[in-house]
Amino acid sequence: MPTTTTETMKVVQMHSFGGPEVLRFEDAPRPEPGSREVLVRVVAAGVNPADWKFREGKFGQVPLPAILGGDFSGEIEALGPGVEEFRVGEQVFGSVANKSGSYAQYAIAPVSHIVEKPKQIDHVTAAAIPVPAMTAWQALFDEAKLNAGQKVLIHAASGGVGNFAVQFAKWKGAHVIGTASGSNAALVRSLARMNLSITAARALKKSCAMSMWFLIPLAATHRNVPGKCSRKAACWSRLCNRHPSKVRRRTTCGEFSCAKMRRGMRS
């Protein structure tokens, strides 16, 4: 009776949860694309904070073994049934399907998760775009409902999410206020004309220890109301819980605001 062989690929995957030591470089079966999916030969894989959280089991006990990585850039190797928007050999970037991972030679992606890679950027740059850009977009538009003419404060404007948030907000026609350390000021200014607050990184970390970045859209209806935040303004932040003296009061939307930052925004 003839036997069939399954094609394999090199992957970085884990068989248990834990630190970096659980990651193994080994062979695994090469996946096949399903309906409306493509098989991509990965050239570059994006690395995001969610990856180590998955690795440590902070998002629940996912089935093992598991290949980490959500973002990628590469070349389409094969098309699944029903795919007409793309062709084999086309260079694309995006995010993998839930059943796949980008820390591998090949990955599966739904057609709704990929776009053609612009020729002017390389694969490494493209692989760094999807999760940070989507995070910024969802925060600004899906959650905050940011519109032209509104003011928005973008903390850590030179960061992975922050630099996309700056560009998206300016594209929308908002008035952007950003914070950054002095060493990153030139980068942020190159993104868009905006008000920039140069903040010492050490002092910022001390005053807002739990915040990687946050944004607060300012609506005219509550700009001059001390300590209050309209639900429509979608003010939310994870700030200063290690420094209660810097927190003015709990806002009406149920989140903490940093008194130091809000004083500056109400000017």
C-alpha cells in the first residue's frame, strides 16, 4: 500500500507554558490553506507583547504544541478554494489565522487579514505594522470615535502604537498633542505637525508607572470641567495607581486620570 509523506517546515513552537526556554526550533507539518485562505512563505515575522503573554499562558491554556506570532510579511505560496483577489508569488503582509503562527517558514492567513506589500517598504518593516496599526486604529476610531476638529493626547507618541496613532489622528483632521522623550522628538515631529511635549522618560515612568501609552479625546463639553470625563469622550487610561497622590479623583467614566496630565490638557 503506498504511503504519503507530509511536507514539513521549520518552526519556533512551544510544548508547554513558561519563559523563553520553552521555545523550540524544530520541524512541523506544513499547513494547507482552507477556503478563502492563502499559504504564505514567511520572510519576516512581527514580534509583539502578546506573544510572550501567550507563551506564559496569560491568555488561557491554548492547545499545544503552538506556534507563536501573529504578524508577518512574505510571499503567497498557494491559494485556497475561492481566492481570487491574490495570486501565487504576490508579496503580502498581515496577520495569520487563529490556527496558525508566524514564527514559521509558512503560515496560513485569511484573505481578509492580508494586503499587498508596497514596493517601497521591505519585509521587516511590513511585518512590524499589523498589530500596532490595528491597535491604534481601534482605539481612536472604533472606541473613541475620534472626529475631525477634536483634540487627542497621544502618550508615547514615538512608540509602536503611538506613532501610528499620531498619523491616523492627523489624517482624520484632529488636533494632536503628543508626549515623547527628547531623544525621540525628531521622529515624532517628522510624523506630523503637532504640539509635542518633551518629557523625561524617567519622570514620566515615575508619575504614570502603569501606563505604556494612553489617549484622551477632549470634547468641548468637558474641557473645563475639573476631574470629570464625559462617557462620550471615551476617556480611559490605566495610570498612576502606584502614586495615588497624583490622581485627582475617579472620573465619571470609571477610570483614573492623572492630575498632572489633565492640568496640561485643560489649558
